[in-house]
Amino acid sequence: MRIPVDTYRLPNGLFVTLSEDHSAPIVAVNLWYHVGSANEREGRTGFAHLFEHMLFQGSEHVGSNEHFELIQRAGGTLNGSTWLDRTNYFETVPSNQLPVALWLEADRMGALLPAMTQQKLDTQRDVVMNERRWSVDNQPYGTWWERLPALAFPASHPFHHSLIGSFEDLTAASLGDIEQFFRTYYTPDNAVLTIAGDFDPAEARRLIAEYFGDIPRGAGKPPLPAMDVPAKFGGWRREVVEDDVMLPRLFLAFRSPPFGSDGYYAASVCGAILGMRRGSRLHRTLVREQEIASEASAFTYDLSKGSDLLIIDVTARPGVSVELLEAATAAQVDQLRREGVTSAEVERAVALIETDLISAMQSASERADRLSQFATYFGDPGIVNAQTDRYRAVTADAVNAFARESLGADNRVSLVYVPRANEAAA
């Protein structure tokens, strides 16, 4: 399945990707800014995520929350998200509403600051703090996605600190910070605009030129600190967290080749063999046969800079100790390293991955997001069409070589959650 991809760049630096598909009368608009928590300076953790919230609070010609109202009235959906190295905003609307979605994105890219007020900042800061309380601090196992990167990357690394940020740093954020962050990172030359679905390319180009063409390019963003880390941790690091949970849970992480690199595909297939769906090794052995775990999965973080992470996530069954859970999980990894994987396992894993890729490409919103991803990270959204071939080229020998090199005890981090002592006693 090959996706049509047409790209060009406006004089102000905005990278545009168009992917035409008339199979359904909808169109997706997807805007990636190449900024995430990795770009935050010391004392301002969580600022990229806070800023994502601020972008829905109106711009010069759009009232507070009106962005949501206009898209929903048009019969569309929208949202945004923040990650370690990007922030994205996206709408899916009926085809005839493409001008609305493009105009809204252009207005907040070009004219956000006149609408920013202290009241809006205070309101969204409270929203983000409540989000942290709800999704991290008071959520069972909720701190894993800030504790694990903190274990896996050194304190000086841009991926080390929390994506959602601390209360202290969020409290310290000012309107001056908002303006500086916006002028530095929310510029057309630091953005990728993708349109996928049912649209006329000539009309889309005209609208993009009209709405985005006059937005000035930025003055340049500061470079990230060094992202490189050793290929291995150099040992087996372990952190035990007592939490308000009923069952032990293990996150076992390995450094692996960055997303998009040659080695990434063997690592991704290895992860699928270990923990992708119910036919995977971990689910078959730990959940079904040994009845040690209630859930087991494995996945890559898909980080494109420095190093990626391959992560195993296993939750114990009632009555199973964390020591047994961790030992049994490690035993499965050791067995894979020692005995290797078979060609049949590789074929199954590649088929599952390929099915997910094809399914994603049939969705206008998913297609737009994948195209923006490859355009942002590698400058070439057409790489999406090479993904199935690169996965099909993975052999059992390549997976086994990755496992021998990267899944040993010298390259492991264990983040272990256990019930609090009083909970265990109860």
C-alpha cells in the first residue's frame, strides 16, 4: 500500500505535506512543532505541555475555547498532544470545512500572543496541575512514564526530566515565559503542516499560501544539548516504588537503536515477538502457562535522537511476589538471547506490525500524523512508504544479533511497583 505524498516548503520555512485520498468525505489537518519537553530549560519543566493547553485559549481573532466550538460545530474532532521532542495539534473535519481548520491553525501560529492574558495562564496552569494529580500522582502506577526516563537517561540529558513537569516549575511560569517560548518554537520554520484525505490539492495550496504565507519565520531555536548516550546502561539498575496499588508491576527497559535507524527495525520486531498481543512469548508463558502475570506487553518508545528504549511491561497476578515476577520475566529474555528466535516468529511479528501500519494509513488522521512524524524527524514524509519493506527485510539473524547485543544484564533498568507496606498487610 503506497501513500501519495506531495511536499513543498513556503518561503517562511513551513514544510507542507499533502496526501490526497477521496475514499471518504473527510480531511485531516495535522500540525507538528519540533518542540517538546526536551527543549525545556532548567526550572521550567512541563512548559511544553502547559503551552499545548495555552494554544486552545484563543488567538487574536479567535475567542477562548472558540477553536473547539468552531471545529465541533463543523462536525469535526480535534486535540493536541505533547511528547519528549514534539508537540502536535490536529483536526479531522468534513471535506468542505478544510478552510476553517487551516485558518484556525494559522491564526494561532501567527497571532497567539495578543490573546494571552494572566487569567488564561493561571487557569491553564491549574488545569495542568489537576491533570498531574489525576493522571500521575493519584493514578496507580501513574508515575512510571516520568520515573522510567529518569532512570534510563542521565540527569543532564534532555529526556531525563518529567514531561508533565513539577508543581514548582509550573507555578513559576510567567507570561514572559509564554512569549519567549512562543517566539522561539512556534514559528513556521519549526513546523510541519500535513493535510490528508479528501481535498483538492490546488485549493489546499492556495489556502495554505493565503493563511500561512505572511507569518514570519523565527529567529532560530537554541540547539539541544548532546543527546548521545552509551549503547548500554553498563549494568542492571533497579528502582522500587511503594505505591497505592494492589498488584506488583514491572517495567524492564533496554537501550535500543533510535527510531528510524537500521537497527530500530530489528529491535521493534524483537519487541513484538516478546510482547505484541496474545500470541507473544511473554503473554503465552507468563500469563497463560505459568499464570504469574495478568498482563504482559513490550514496545519501543520510538525516540529518534540519541537512543530509543525497548520496554517490557508486566503486571503480576494476585499473590505473586515482585521477585518472582521479575525473575520470570528476565528468564524469558535470557532464553530469547540464548536460544534465539525463529523465522516463523519474525514472520508473525512483521505481519502484525504491517497490519497495524496499513490500518493506520487507511485513517486520514493517523496517516496525517505519521506523515508529520517522518517529515519532522527526518525531513522526508515519503519514508512512510518504505516502512513495510524495512520490516520485511528483518531476519531472524538480525533479531538475534540485536538480542545478544542489547538485552543482556549489562543493559537493563527495572522500575518495580509494589503495594505499600500497610496495603500489603491489609
